Amino acid sequence: MLETVFGTIWAWLWLAEVPSRPTLFAVAIILVALALFYWREAVAARRLQGIAP
């Protein structure tokens, strides 16, 4: 999933292509989804460590 985010950033920085508003919105959705996923995984891992040391 991060190739979509990084591809947009690289094109913006290196090729001076300005991303459209829908593209930036899509990148934001992907980043939020990944952040929530990894946050939930971290919470679940902490709970497991507390239950079974």
C-alpha cells in the first residue's frame, strides 16, 4: 500500500507534478488506514503479553 503513497510523493518532489486533491485525499485515507491497523495490532500484542507472559 505504501507504494501508492511514496509514488505520489516521489512524483511530487522529483518530477514537480502537483497531485490533485482526490489523489491527496486517497493518500490520506491509506495513511490513516495503515495507522489504525498497526495501532490495533500493537494494542492486541500488549494485551497478549499481559495475559500470557
